[in-house]
Amino acid sequence: MKKNGVNMIKISAKNVDVFYGKKQALFNINLEIEENQVTALIGPSGCGKSTFLRCLNRMNDVIDICKVQGEIVINDFNINDKGCDVVRLREKIGMVFQKPNPFPKTLYENISYGPTIHGMAQSKQEMDEIVETSLKKAALWEEVKDRLHEPGTGLSGGQQQRLCIARAISVQPEVILMDEPCSALDPIATAQIEELIDELKKEHTIIIVTHSMAQAARVSQNTGFFHLGELIEHGSTDKIFKNPENNKTQDYITGRFG
Amino acid sequence: MSEATHTVKSYEEELQSLNKNIIKMGVSCEEALGKAIIAITTRDSENAETVIKNDEKIDKFETTIEQQVVNLIALRQPMAIDLRETVTALKISSDLERIGDLAKNISKRTLLLNENLPKNLVDALVRVSTNVQKQLKSVLDAYLDRSSSMATNVWENDEQIDELTNLCMQEVIKYLKEHESNLDDGTHLLFVTKNIERIGDHTTNIAEQIYYLVEGEYLEGDRPKGTEPIVTGEK
Ligand SMILES: Nc1ncnc2c1ncn2[C@@H]1O[C@H](COP(=O)(O)OP(=O)(O)OP(=O)(O)O)[C@@H](O)[C@H]1O
Ligand SMILES: [Mg+2]
């Protein structure tokens, strides 16, 4: 949504530090994510992109040694507060991973799982509708509408990834986190996912981690560059790829990193 | 270019080679303009013929650079400073190619002149062309040093060239009036003057490109304009 031509801030990370045991993985991250935009997170392997992404839906909670400090404010609410309902949070903040990970169940069940847990459908008919619209939004419906009751694992890699996206959007999340969603896909499947991302940003705020500079440039409006646990630079994708402020950013995106 | 070098050496080499070709092409244009001016002011057809012959070399540089740019974009997908290097190289080479053409055109007309030129006309031509030559040299230095301030200076000086061109045009018009029987020479001289001015304009284009290359932003504001040209034509 826009206010006075400026995009609203959906998520703001304030002074976020993350530790795995004694080892600090993120250092004082301050980052604002605009609503209904795609934000790409880039940076060398191990710089903390996935760690940061997991902060946004408290997925780090499941890692015993992981400790998160600082505030993550979503819709004016600090999700690191004790009172945060993590199940509700993950309904609002969906996630898609690097490797497509459909449940070992039918296509239909893959999608209906979330809405069932969150009690989103009152009848079989309502559930059918959710499954259909989710698959349509993920641009998978036409390919699978006749095999909804076959196992999701029987799809191609690109189809599985779109199934996972359909599963993520079935609960109507406000934010979708994607961690290298195309790294296992061919250029055509990648293009389909990218087209999808562009479509999804109308209704969702999207944050995508990617190792492909070209992909970051293609799909995102904003880009953040991480290096050794720090956010080095954040700004419009246009600016980052044409004229970055920081030399480290420039060296990374132009392939000059030692 | 950035201090650090690319992890992929061949990519680094390709960018360096592009850079070198621009400089070589620029130097060839400088030479062509220098010789063209000597040729017209001293009625020296040998230099004029050299300029005409060498233009092929300049055209070849443009083709080479264009191919290098297309390859870089297709195979390396340059980003940030590399992207600006690549795109500006393409634009600069096309301005240089035009400068080469204009120098050649001056030389062709030189060969067609029938009479010696009066001294005050030669003086006016030398004044404007000396200035343009200086500009061209400075703009190549600005490219070599990646200096946006040098590029800005070149850009600002364009105004002076426009004024000197107008003074030169006045001399040509005077010449035309005094030599009504020799319309051919007068017409050639009009074009020669205009060509010199246009070389100045292309030099200013290059200055704008260098500014963008270095700063990542476009030079702000309108191009400095001198007095309106007396003889209208394309600008
Ligand atoms: N579960 C974990 N236990 C301990 N250390 C971890 C754990 N997960 C990540 N780390 C460490 O935290 C740092 C950041 O890791 P993270 O996975 O966030 O990086 P990344 O930027 O996503 O890298 P990649 O691009 O390779 O996926 C690394 O040093 C990593 O070794
Ligand atoms: Mg990761």
C-alpha cells in the first residue's frame, strides 16, 4: 500500500543480534521492509541471510543454541515479545525453502493442511475453493487439476516448488519469505517462479534470499547486502545494481570478492 | 574502475581491453582532427588524404567496441560500475565515430577548395578548432583518469565553442559576400565550420557519459548554450 507515493513499512528490524551459542551470526541489523514490494537479500555464503530470514517468523526458535536479540516489528507489533502467538505469526508469515519440500501426501492435502490447522474452511466446498485458488495463484492449477489426489512428490522440481508456494499462500499470509527458491530449478521454471513473485507482490510482501545477482535485479524493488553478519547496504535495487554506495557491495555484485 | 580486480581474470581482461580500445580510438580521433585542421588551414592535401584514409581505422574501432560490449552484456551480465563501463563505452565509441566522420568530411572539403583562404578567416577557424582540440584532449584525459570534475569542465566550456563558432561563421559569411563568384568554396567553409562545432558537441556528449560513468548520476541542468547560431541548421 502506498501513502503519499511512499511505500508503507511492513517489517522493521531494530538492532537485531543473533547468536548461535557463543558465536555471533548477525550484528545490529536495522532494516525496513516495504509493504507489497519484493526485497532481495544477497551476500556471500555464511553471511547470515537465512538466519535473518528465520528471525522474521521466529523459525530460529526451533534451533536450541540460537538466541535472537532486538526487535522485529511487524504491523506495529514486536514479534520477539513474550506475548507473541507463534502459530498465528507463522500463519501470517509464510515460508518457501531452497529445496521444494512437499509433504509425502496428495497435492490436495499439501495445500489443505494449513487452512485446516487454522480453521479457515467450514466445508469441503470451501476447502476445494481454497485449494483451487491457491494453485491458480501459484500458476500450477492447469498442470495438476486432474491429479489432485496423487502424491505431491510425483511432480517435477519446478512444479513441486510452485506447490510449496501454493501451500504457503493457502493460508493468506501477509508476508512470504523465500530462501533461494529457484536454486534447484531450470531457467524456465525459474522464470515461472519469478513471474509468480511479481504477481504475488500485489497481495503479499515478499522477501527473497538469492545467490543470483541477475535474479535479485530482476525480481526485487529493494535489495539488502549482507557481509559477515552485517547489513552493509540497503536501498532500491535499481541503485544497488547501477550505482551502489558501498565498495563492498560493488565488489560483491561485480564479482570482485576475494 | 574499482580498485579490486575481478575474481574471474578473463572478465577483468575483457573490461581492460574495452577500456584500451576506447582510448586508442580517442587518440585516433584526436590525430584525425589535428591533421584535418592543419590540412585546411595550410592547404595541405597530403594530410587531408591521410585523414580520409584513416577514417576506416576509426570505424573499425567502433565495430570492435560494439562487439565487445555485446559480448560483455550477453556473457558477463555486468553490474554497477562494470555496467556503466560497458554502456558508456558503447555510447562514447559512437560519438568518437561521428567525430572521425566529421574530420573526414572536413578533409574532403579541403581537397575541393579552389582558392587560398584570407588570413582573418584562417585565424577564426584556428581559434575555434584549437579550442575543440583542447576539449577533445581534456575529455580523453577525463576518461583515462575517471575524473568527473574534468568532464564537468569540458561540458561547461562548450559554451565558448559555440561563441567562437559564431564568430567564425561571421567571417565565412563575409567571405561569401566578397567572393560571390566562388560560392563553392564559401559553402564548403560553412560546412567545415559547422562540422568543427559538431565535433565540439560530440565531445560534450562524451563528457556527459564520463560524468555518468564516474558518478552513477547524470549531469544536472541544461547544457550551457552560447549565443544562438547565426546560420541555422541541425544542432
Ligand atoms: N544451526 C546453526 N548452528 C550453528 N551455526 C549456524 C547455524 N545456522 C547458521 N549458522 C552459522 O551462522 C552464520 C550464518 O549462516 P546462514 O545460514 O544464515 O548464512 P547464509 O547467508 O544463509 O549462507 P548461504 O548463502 O550459504 O545459505 C554462518 O556462520 C553459519 O555457520
Ligand atoms: Mg542460507
